[in-house]
Amino acid sequence: MTAVPTKPTEQTDLELIGVHKRFGTKPVLTDINVAVRQGEFLAILGPSGSGKSTLLKIVAGFERQSTGIVTLRGADVSDLPPYRRNVNTVFQSYALFPHMSVFENVAYGLRRKGVKSTVLRTRVDEALELVNLSRFAERAPETLSGGEQQRVAIARALVNRPAVLLLDEPLSALDLKIRRRMQQELKRIHEDVGTTFLYVTHDQEEALVLADRIAVMRSGHCEQIGTGAEIYHHPATRFVADFIGETNWFSGVFDNGAGIIMRDGTRLRTRATQGVANNTRVAVGVRPERIRIATDRESCRPDENRISAMINKIVFQGSSLRIEGRTSWGDPIELMQQTDRDAAAEPGKSATLAWDVSAMLLFQVTDERSAS
Amino acid sequence: MTAQQNLTRIVFTIVAAVVLSFLYVPVLTLIILSFNDSVGISLPWVGFTLRWYGEALANFGAFNAFVNSVKLGICVGIISTLIGLLTALAFRRAIAGKSLVLASLLIPLLIPGIVLAVAQAVLWNVAGWTMNLWTSTLIGHLIYTSPFAFLTIFPRVHRFDPNIEAAAMDLGALPLVAFWTIVLPQIAPGLVASFLFCFTLSFDEFVRTLFLIGSQNTLPIYLWSIILNNPSPQTSAIAILSMTFSLVMVATGSMLLRQRRLIGHSSITEAES
């Protein structure tokens, strides 16, 4: 599936048009079209090997795309080396200069541009202040913690006022607690400087928390670009639905008149039928938090699906309960429920589960994407 | 338990003493005899004198050979370090025939020195070239020392995170500037070590030099010729002086390396206080 490029406007800082990349004969990126708006925080999200790091290297200038165009603020930079591109990178390994102080690390880019020493001092001080590291200016990088080193790397890149800041999984080397704090820190820095951020990550939660928009990558393709909510609620492909959030998947046969017919004859109503041919096998997805337990007293609404399921297990998770069961046609099913609600389910007993028709995700099953 | 520990301790001490005397008694003997006021390098002990050292320092032939050795050693040190550095840098990339290049570079380590030296001498004869210090000897030494230079430098270059160099270019440094300001300071200790190592190898080299020197002298060749013709305690004095020079070179080098590190540390502690 090809992502539809956002219509480029004057406010577009970075644009990739029809970018392909092959290593030898092996395609690594296929037809990437992305436009990043000025000041936007765009996350490139994908599993390892999806080509997201290669994409970043192409923007930075460390790799040359096989075909296609990369523009920065409207100018084609496809053939410019990294040192002539107005972008700066925050590397996963920080890549600080170990023999230089924090100040000299941050000053490096300005020194290369021959910025006068008075101006240089002011700008480096500003950058260090932005990341709250002013007091560490004279320290050696190796004496700082991982999170502090990462902030030095961010200051070192931002001090050059790049058109786009590229971040290559910058938080993946940090432990969970510091990572959470750095997420907040990154978000604040982004709001403070207003620079366009292109952020590569394999962590869907990180992408959802940080990014204005997310581009989901899979084996060199861009599967979908959109806001976190768009991608979560309206995934373009089953891969996207699986990669972001959890989903119950059932397989059935789509019948134009009757809806989806499951193995035991249960019929599910659906609204999203576009692109699904009659009498074909389909995968039906429902997010666990969209499913609720219906009592027998309430009657079935027309825009609702009801099924019966055997409850196997109820796991108390603090604010929520995770309820595991098996549908009448034999597929496992999971749902989340607020703890304060009366749980109308008991392990070992059957229950009626209900969800809104609008909660259904529907994908045609093809050979390569067969239901698991 | 304690008795057993004591026994182990005694055994270790004896083994260590045997090994150390094995290593150093010959040199000690030479040092002692160089102060003996006798005409031969032998006992009995006649009396203490510094005469042989005085003669050694005044010996023009020895001094000339020493200067040749130092000049040659410096050139060999610099050139082989450059060869080692460039090869190590090339090996960071995926290059065609990498293992073949590596093998051809390291095989000279396995061929006996005398074989390579004779082969080179034969080549010089066949070609009708004149052998001297700055052609045949220099090349012979480089063949010998370059693999060591590579083996000293490569681990440092290999350990260097290529992203750090990439970061420099990302920040606007031309490739050469990035190398000069970022890569070189990081691998400098390896280069210094390589220079000292190759200098010492060249300074002490005998077999290859003997076949390739032509009519000139290096210090080992000079020592060998006077031992054959006219051995006297002056010979041991020259040997001791040459050894002292080598040791001072190596000690200075390692002190330089350590000092660099200490400077780095003190600036950190200053910042912390």
C-alpha cells in the first residue's frame, strides 16, 4: 500500500518524493513519499529491518537514495553530502566526542562554520540551558549519565539551528524510568525551539506520546501516515493494527448481505466493507477495550455485535481487569474492563460480549497476510 | 591449610626467581663486566672503572653507527606507522579482497627474517642496485615492521565508533577536518605506540640489516664487527648504552601516553570541585 503524500505547501520543511533504496538487488526502501511540515514532530515507526534507519540516513546524507528526490525547505538536496545539509542528527549511541568537554562538543558545529567566538559562546550557553546542562559545560562527556549525554547530543545538534532535527532511536539505550522522563524533556524541547523533528523509533508507545504524526514502516514500505488517533482507530492495514495497540483477530467469510459469517455460523455486523470482495475470507479485528460484557436484560442494539463466549480467566491489573475467554467459534478473545464496573463475568461461565459496529477492523485475507 | 598456602607461596617465589634470573642475569653480567678494569670481557674482577664508557662515547665509528640507527629507526617508525594507519583505516570499510590483503600483509611475520633478507639481497643483485641504508635497509626494515604497526593501530581504529566521525560530518566538518579533529586525537596513543614499537624493532634489527646494509653501519652491525675483530669491555659499554637508549625511548613514550590521560582526568576533577 502506498501512502498518499501530504500536499506540499510552503510550510513543508522536508519532503521525500518517490524515494527508493536498494542495497545491491535487495530493496530496502520502496516508494517513500513523506512531507514533513514545518515545526512538526513526525515519528517513523517500524520494527527492526523495516528500513526506518536507512530513511534517516538518506535524509542526513549518509546514504544516497537509488531513485527519488529529497528536498529541504523546497531545495533538492539529493546530491549534497552530510556536511552541506542543513539537518543535524542525534545518534542512538550519542556519538559524543570523548576528548572534548561538553562545551566543545556543542560548539563543534559552530566552529566549523566559523562563528565568532562571542556569538559562539552565547549560542552554546543557550543550547546548554535549553537542555538544562549549563553546569556541566566543562565536564568530559564520559562523566555524565546516559540521559545527560543524550541531552548533550541534542544540544550539539540544535545549536546549529537545523531545518530538521533527525533523531535515531535516541532513547533506546536508556532504562525505562529515564526514558519516560526524557520523553517529556524531548516534547518540551520541541515546543521550546519549534524545530521540525524526524524521530525514528520501534517503540509504538514512544511514537504515540511524542509525535504529531506517525509514519508506520514495514519492510521498506510506508504503510500509513497519520496522527496517533487516526492510526490507532483506523489502521490502513492489518500490520498497522497489530503494531499499534492490541487487537483480537477472528477469521470469517464476508457475505455482502449477511455480514461476516464465522466458523460456527455466528454472524457479525459490519460497516467497514470497502475493498472487501463478496464471499472472501476476511480478518476481523476488535480492540480489547472496545468490548464490553452485556447483561441479558438489555436488548441488542442494531449497531452492535453480540457474541457468546466462555470466560477462562480474569486478571486484576489495578485500574482495569483483563478478561480472557474463548468465542463460540473457538478463537481466543481478550477484553479490558474498568475495575469499578460490576464484573458480570466469572471464570468458567459463559458471558455475552458486545461491541459497537464502528469498532470493527476488517481486512481481506490475502496469502501473504493470512490470519494467524 | 596455611602450610599448604605457604608451600604454594614458596614454589611460586622460586619459579618467579628462576624466570627472572633467566631473563636478567646475562644482562646483569654484561653490565658488571662493562665496569671491569680488564682488557677482556671476562673475569677476574680487576677493579672498577668508567674508562670503557669514556672510550665508547669517544668512539667515532660507534657514534656514527648510532646516528645511522637512530635516523633509520625514526624513518622506519614514521613510515610504517603511516602504512599501518592507512591500512587500518581502509579496513574499516568493506573492501574487495580484504582477507587477501590482510594475509599478504601479515605473512612476512611468519617468514624467517633471514629468508626475506636473502631474497631481497638477491633481488638487489639481479637488478644491479647498490645496497645502502636508505634504500635496501630501509625497505627491508619496513617489510619487517609494517605488520606490527598495523597490528598495534588496527584495534584502536576498529574500536572507534564510526558514528562519532559521522557526527562530525553531520555537524559540518569536511571529511579531512573530521579526521583531523575527531579521529586522530582518539587514535593518537595507538600511533605513538606503533612509532615506538617500530623504532625499537628497527634499532635492534640485526639479521636483515647484515644482508642489506651494503658498506654502511648501524649500531648492531658495528657491535657485531668489533666483537668479531677486537672484543673489549668497550663493546659491553656500547651495548649497555644502546640498551639504555632503547629503554629510555620506550619509557618516555609510555610516560607521554599516561600523561595525556592524566591531563584529561585532572581537567575533570577541576570541573567537579
